[in-house]
Amino acid sequence: MATLTTEKPRTFTFLQVAVALQTLGVFFQAVTAGMLLSSTHGELLHGIGARVMYGATMLYVIAAVLAWRPGGGSPRPILYSSGFLVLASVQVVLGIARVPSVHVPLGVLMFALSLLALSRRPSAHRS
């Protein structure tokens, strides 16, 4: 006997939105890094993007804490978001110090990690 099920409409959590904003911020940084080579506005846009990306990363930490404590979710995203905030802090320091040999590869790593976090399905169970 077949059972009919209806799919629940897809809703996005605050945590998923925060990770998506962070991913967009890191991608914008990659675009403006390329603009540094070809545009007079590249440095200004890259600096603004750095502040926005850092803010989005802080929002990710807040969303992870809210998803865990009051929301009853897994505490694992707190570890991921805190680690990403550390990487973002190192990235800012390297950018200010103008160390592109580490700054650029770290940016690529951050984009990959952010995409990985974005692709994860949120867990409603505590781990």
C-alpha cells in the first residue's frame, strides 16, 4: 500500500541565511581582489567588502549560538563559525600587512569552507 506524502515548503533558518551572506561576502572579496589589478576603485571596494564580510562572519557566530541554545540545535555550527571568525581575523591582519602570498590562498580556503558550511543541512538534534 502506497502512502502519499506532501513535501514541506522549504524555509531557511537564520543560520542558513547568515552562512549565505558570509559566502556572498567572501565571493565579493574575490571579485574585488581581481579589481585591485585593473581598477582604481578596487582597493576601496575590497576594503568595504572586508568590513561587510567580517560583519557577516560575526552574524554567523550569533546565528550559530541562537540555533543551538534557544533553538535546540547542534552546538557544532558554533565551532565552525568561531573557527571561521578566527580565519577572517587572520585574513584582515594579513591584508592590512599586505602579505598576498598568504592572504590570497587563505581567501580561497575561506571561500571553500564557507561553501561547505552552506551545503550542510541543519541538524535539529543535539550532538
